[in-house]
Amino acid sequence: MGKESVRVEAYGMVDELNSQIGAARAFLKDKAGPVDQNLKKVQRDLFVLGGDLASDKTMTNVPRIGKEHVERLEKTVDSTFANLPKLTRFILPNGGIAGSQLQVARAVCRRAERTVVALSRSEEVNPEIIKYLNRLSTLLFDLARLANKLDGVPEEEWVHE
């Protein structure tokens, strides 16, 4: 498989996403807080996800993303969202350094998801990977908001001028 293949591009984007999350973690003020702890779990999951994408489904000794990963992520999304103020408008993807970095991670996650979906149109892909990436982009958005809240940085609403 060449480096230009869609599969290599897909797991390369997952690696980029994992690195972006690591950069965001470096800017968190509370290294033992809920944002960091959730991101650490996500980074570990992304190693599994990248290996899953990179491996043929016939390889039985490769860890795979499963329903349990997606369900755990959904519970984390729900609990994180419960600690945030309700949105009534779109917000700009900015804030403090950690929050802004998490917004970049969210955008990278969405790009990775689009690439995996494109790959799934021509090759077999574990469907839990797509579900995981979809829910992860939501979690990254919420964690960016939470990081800004914890840092005392207000959300900036988008206003059409």
C-alpha cells in the first residue's frame, strides 16, 4: 500500500489528531482535571483506532475499536455537556490557548472522519471507527468549551453583520 492511498491518509490523519490533542493537553492549566483525564483516554483510544484502520480485518491479534469505546465516549459527551451553559447561538472557535487548540483538534477530527467515510466507500472499514470519530468531534467541541469555562474565558458568539 502506497503512502498516497486513502487508507494511509486516514490513519495519518488520526495520528495528526492524536498529536493535536497532545498539544492541547500541554496548554491545560489543570493537569489532573476532567479535561485532561478525558483527553488522555481519547489518546489511548486513538492508538487503537489508528491500528484498526491500518490493519487488515483478518488480523485477529490487533485491538479494534468496538461498541464499548463508542458507548464510553457517548457517556463522556453527555456528562461534559451537562456541565456547560446552553448554547443559543453559534460560537466562534476561539478562547484560551487550550480551548482554541481543542477547537483545532475538533476540525482535524472532522477531516479524519470525512476521510474514513471516503475510504469506507471503496474498502471495508470497521463501522465503529466512523461512529467514534463522529462522537469524538462533539466531545472535543464540548471539552474546548469546558476548558474555556475553567480558564475563565468567555465564549464569543457569532453575530451576522
